[in-house]
Amino acid sequence: MSTVRGARERARIEVTAAIKDEARRALAAEGAAKLSLRAVARELGMVSSALYRYFPSRDELLTALIIDAYDSVGAVAEAADAEALAAGAPPRARWLAVCTAIRGWALAHPHEYALIYGSPVPGYSAPLDTVGPASRAAETFIGILRAAHAGRGLALPPLPGNLRPEARRMAADFDEGLPPEVAAALVATWAQLFGLISFELFGQFERVVEERDAFFAYAADRLGREVGLPLV
Amino acid sequence: MSTVRGARERARIEVTAAIKDEARRALAAEGAAKLSLRAVARELGMVSSALYRYFPSRDELLTALIIDAYDSVGAVAEAADAEALAAGAPPRARWLAVCTAIRGWALAHPHEYALIYGSPVPGYSAPLDTVGPASRAAETFIGILRAAHAGRGLALPPLPGNLRPEARRMAADFDEGLPPEVAAALVATWAQLFGLISFELFGQFERVVEERDAFFAYAADRLGREVGLPLV
DNA sequence: TGTACATCAGTGAACGCGCGTTCACTGATGTAC
DNA sequence: TGTACATCAGTGAACGCGCGTTCACTGATGTAC
């Protein structure tokens, strides 16, 4: 009964997907601030008011796109790590593979990237539903560091005293298994990784960095060292 | 003649400044995508068409704001470094002072920050006039590194082979005086610094980092090490 | 199985809104002789 | 110094545009008896 769906239910699922696909296309063309329900409807050959059967407002559509984007980059990160792991890669190589995969996703979906990691969309405030999906990609890094820590360990210098309680809290939020130094280093490194990607994507590397791939590999490898991962 | 200006010229300068100030206020309230000439004019008690005597289009006004923002953060960085230098601070402390100053500026002017370091404004493409001011803050870091290099030197591991020509080019672009390893490390670190600031400003640290000041100090200090600056 | 009713997707018109930009104009300020 | 003319800031109306959202409606699909 719940598997064999009626025509209506199947149609609803399909149309919902079509709306999100078209919205993603519009996003890619114009950016989130200019994403308009009317344009999406027009492109789908619907009347704008019909969209309200699927999304109660423009903001809800944006939220759906945001959640999908987080899930999309998270899935890419997980797949890259799974592949590296299957190939027997050591933690540092898994780290690099995931960084590269995330950058690849960002270059392939620049506006979706901007939607989740760029400046907030004016007038829109993300609801709590986005918190879970947002951490999915980060979980991949946590897994890599946990494996490395369980193996030969991660050597990091001690934290400044005033950061120790905060770092312990972070480590606890990451489901235990990581020492506080690693947790703090991961959060910092995580932010820094997106600094590299954002600068490339948002044009700050124009006339500064030419060999983007080589430069990113160099920088991401340095980040792996920063987080305590030993060289192979 | 060029110093003693006529009433008309002085008025023009004042009104231009008032328009930019009001535009900055609107920016702070709504973000760049929603910045509207009409709203600015309304707030100034002018009619919208009057703004065209001062800026030929909305984009030109945006460009002026972008250049001012780059100059503003550049001036803040320079002032922080000058102060640290006057107090006899070693390079690593100057580095930290400038990082902290840039973050402080960003927290105080979040929408101006987003305008220059966030996702590009849809439909707007920055003209070349913005390139010069954009590098002003970075020049401060170059100065610090040059001083450190001239002093006891900067120890950095060698670059991967495929990045050496690129790094040499970067070093040349920075007016010489810095070895290629340092140039490459600075560019990476520069991007990473803005990753930290953007994540804090754009809400990615919500529910993750609580002690923002301490965390930033920790991360910025790590960046100083990354770029080869010795501890005091 | 057939029929009466409920559910729901999609329509089309309308609401009130704000936007960037153009244009002919008025009237004050500056300039040349 | 006084006058005729040029320059320029600011006005007000208008252009054409697109937006999000509401609402009463039609007609097709699903459901209960």
C-alpha cells in the first residue's frame, strides 16, 4: 500500500522533483537572490500559482534546495572516501581525496555552493532542518581522523589553555573518539578548506593563481598535515 | 584654484559622499542584492533620477562601494601593523595583529565584507578598477613576511615540483624579496584566513564554535606558523 | 461493479509592490566679456 | 562691476518590467459504500 503508490502520489513526487531541478537551473543561471517562483513556473509551462501546491513559499523552495545541496556535497565526499578506502589508501590520501572531491563538486555546482557556503541570501534565514545535512560532509573527515587516531595516532601540539574547554566540547559533539586538539584543528581546517574553494570560485584568485589544480592539491595536502595526519 | 573649490564642486563632493554613506547603510540592512537606487534616494530626500547626476548606474555605485570597502579593510590592516611595529612586535605578533584587525573589520562591517569576499552579486561583474584596492590588505602581510625573511629567515619545506614555476611567478608578482615557498604559502594562507572569517560571519560556526575570539586567535596563530613565521 | 462524493492539481485574473532608467523641465550657480 | 550666456543639480512624470501571493474556479483522480 505504501510502496505501490497511486498515480496522484507518483505525479506529485515527479512534479516536485521537476520544480527543484528547474529551480537549480535558474540558480545556476542567476544566483539565489534572483531565483523567482514565476520564472521557474514559466519554464515548466505552469502558472506561477500552481507552485504553491508544492511549496508554500519561495523560502521553502530555497530551503529544499539548500538541504539537497548539503546532501549532494555530502554524498560526493562519502563516495570519494569510500573509493579511496577501497583502494587501500592511508588516511592522508583519503583526506586529500575528499578535499579534492568537495572542490570538484563546488566547481561543478558553483551556485549551489554559493547557496550553502557563500553569503547568506538576503531576507532568508535557514530553518533548523538544514543543520543535519550541513554536517554530512564534515562527518567524512571525522571518520578519517578517527581511523587515523585509532591507528598510529595523530600528533598535534597542545592547545592554548583558554581553548581547552571549548575543544573538549567540540570533541564530545563529534561523538567522542577524537582528542580535543584534533577536534579544534579539524574545525579550523574545515573552515580554511572552504576559504580556498571560495576564493577560487568567487574570483579572488583571478590574476593571482593560475595553476588551480596543482595549487589546490598543495594547499589541501598542507591542511592534512595541519590536522595531524602523518605522511604515508 | 584646485584647492579653493567653488561651491558647486564642494557640494558635489559632499553629496557623493552622502549617497555612498546612505548606500552603505542600506547595504548593512539588506545586503548588496537588495541595494536599490530608489531606496537610497528616498532616504536622502532626493528623487531617484537625481542620483544619476552622481552615478551613471546602480552598478557604478556598487563598484564605488566595493573599492571603498577594500580600501577600508586595507587601511585597518595597515594601521594594525603600524601599531604593532611601533610597539616593537616581532613578525609573528604583527601577523596575528593584522589577522585580528581584519576579522574585527569584518565583524563590524558584515555586509561590506560580504560584498567583497562573499558570493558575487548576481548580474554584477567587477571592473578592473577594483584590482588595485583589493590587494592592499594583502600587501601588509607581504611586508611582514619580507621583514621576517630579511631577519632570521623563514623556514618552509620545499614545494612540490609541479608548483615551482607558479610559485616563482607569484613571488615575482609580489615585487620580489620573497622566496617562492613563502609566496605560495602566503596565498594559500590568505585564502584560508578568509575561510575562517567567512564561516564565522556566514553562520557556519553556529552551534559549532562558541568561543569565537579564542578560537580565531588559535587558528590565526596556526596560520602564522603555516607561513613560516617563527615563534617569538 | 457502479455511483456519489471528497480530494486535490492546476488555471487565470487580480492585489499591491518596487525596481532601473529616460526625458524634458526649472532654477540656481558659475563664467566670459 | 554688470550683464548675457553656459553649466549643472535636482524635479516629476512616465516607460516597461517582474515579483510573491491570494482566491474563486474547473476538472480530473481517488475513495467509500
